[in-house]
Amino acid sequence: MMHLFRFTLLCSSLLLSACTTTPVSTAPPQPKTATPTVASSTHTTATVERVTFDEQTDDVWQRIRSQLTFAPSEHESVQARVNWYLSHPNYMHVISERAKPFLLYVVEQVENRGLPIELALMPLIESDFDTSAYSHKHASGLWQLTPLIAKHYGVKITPWYDGRQDIVDATHAALDFLSYLHKRFDGNWYHAIAAYNTGEGRVAQAIKHNQQRGKSTHFFDLSLPKQTRHYIPKLLAAAQLLRNKQMQFPKIPNHTAIAVLPLKQGVILNTDKAWRKLQTLNPGYTRFPALLDGPEHIVVPALQASQWQDYVAKLPAMPGKQWQHYTIEKGDSLSVIAQRHALTVSQLKTFNQLKSNNIKIGDTLLLPILADQQLDYTVRAGDSLWRIARHFNISVDEIKKWNALSKDVLRVGDTLKLFLSKT
């Protein structure tokens, strides 16, 4: 299976991308003497002997600083990036503000796996710690995971939830992928991180090209895309600035900022005041306030964990996993719509954040669809709503409702959404 995955990635090296970039050192990163050492590449997961750090430090940036292991680099591309950072003194202020809820979580996950602490700086390079970052190559989230990589590492992507923007799912997938790449490139972290940016196939080909010509295979000697040649220098430059205290990294408190609570069933948060506090911590849920079809967890402020747990436990459970948008028509009322869809008026109001029973023609409501399969059906010559309904054992009214059709007229080539049940 892994061999197949490697071949797939080799053929799809352009699918993985990062955000912006600049260049790095003439040798693979080597740990400093008497500090963490990278384990042999024969290990499935790369490990580093833990550096002792002051657990009482009150700043996450200083916690990272005390554990930096990659050797300082004098390469011109690294120094060019250092100068860029220094010429943009407000940059780290913006980064720190965005990273405040998430950085400690990322640091702890890196530490728990025994990986180099520099990896905790990668969201800074990938996305500027913007959870909603999205690239033209379809990479998304803090770690800029592509759909290919995300799905391979078990990250869920549905119309309701994109785990690439979830701090928990995305961080675990990114570190799993980096650990794999570290082994894949024989323990060379520069090569592994470059492969994370541009794809392992492209890095492997660049290494092979130099080997065949008797050239150095150090990162800085490889022929790689411009973005990737600038990628590791950004990382090393940020680490250098932190190590040498050349630039202010605004303090991020070194205490737990978020808690990850179990969420066994989908819910829709029923007050604006409640869900707005969670939206920035749970950007993976793409249709707030609906927490549907996601993982079995929710991220909340640590100091309010018990209150949130009680609050979520009292919310009504969702009656199904598939949903539709229903357009309100003349003669509709909440009671009529609820009865038609086997719901209570209370459920209907909760799903749609309604504070009263008043509805307007033309507005849309969120309704559950109890179905086992969603099918996109292309209308063909000779089709009619009646013929399609009969073929799939559904009703004409259901087809019209699912597709917001006001008439029975169909056009060849149109696509209809059908929700089918096995029973």
C-alpha cells in the first residue's frame, strides 16, 4: 500500500503546495553538539532526544527557542530572508496574534512525537498561521494540506466539514506526513521539508539527477522550484531570529489555551453568542453554526471547557447526516414544513437559528435528508420528472424540493440531485 502511495505521490508531486516563500544552508540540518540528535532513518517515526526546557517559561516562543536543533545557516538565501523579516517589524505581531490560540497545541504535538521543534514553525511559513488560508493549488488550512494528502491521512473533507482547517486533524496529518517523508529521505530533514512543500517525487528526481552527475545532493544544490528553494530559508531565518533574539516575537502565554472535547453527534448551536465564540477555534466546520459531518470533537476555550461541555450536551441531536436547502413557498408555515419532513417545529427553529415562527416566501431553510446515497443525475432526451421519479422509486415532489424546481420543465443536460434510500 505504501509503495502504491509513493508512486501516486511521485505522479502527483505538483498537488502539494505551501503559501509564499524565499531560499537555505549548504548542508542538511544537523543538531548542535550536546543538543537533540536526529534518530536513524530506519525508525518509522523520526525522533529527537528531548532538549530540557524550562517548563515554567511563560512564553511559547521561548519554549520553542530553548529547543531549536537545526544548525544555524549562513547561506545567502537565509540571510536574505532574515533581512526581509527585519524590514517588516510588524509581521511577527500579526503572526503571534493569529497563532495565540493554536501555537502551544502544535508545539506539544511536535514534542510528544519527539520531532524537531522547528516543525512547529512550519504553519508560520505555510499559511502565516491563517486557519482559512487557501492556495491556488487547493491546499488549505494552517498546514496547507492538499486533498490528496489529507484524505490519505484520514482527514475528512465533506460539504459540511474540511478537516484541513481543523487544528487537531490537520496537525496530526501534517506531522504523520512529515514523519513519513523523514524516513523516505533517509533522515534528511531539509529534503523531507522540501518534499512537504513541492511533493516527494520532485525532490526524489532532483536528488537522483545530481547523483547521476556526481553532484552534491545537499538541499541548496538541488534544482527545485523557486518557491521550494525559498521555503526552507524562511524556516531557518525565523528560527535564527528567534534563537538570536534579533526580532521581537510578541509573547504567547505558555499555558493551555484550548481544550478538545468529545462531540459524539452533529449539532447546530442555538444562540449567536454561543457559536461566535467557537467559530475561530473550529474553522473546519464550513457552515457554522451547523457542526455537522465532522470529527468527534470540538475545540473550545480551555477556561470554559466545562461550560461548553454542559451546553453542547443539552443541544438537540441531528436527525440525519445529509441536508438540503428548502425554499419557502406560498402557503408554507413552520408547522406545515416540519410535519412534511417528520420534524418538530422546535427542531426546525434550532436547525435554522430562528427566534420566532415568522418565515418569508423565498427564504431558505436547512432540512435533513434521510437517505443512504446522493446521486447527481444528468437529464437526457425523453426524460421527465415523472419518468425519473418512477425509475428511482422517489416522488416528483421530492425531486422538485431537492432541486428548488418551481416547474415540471426539464432541459437536456441539466443535473438533478437525488437522495436515494436502500429501503
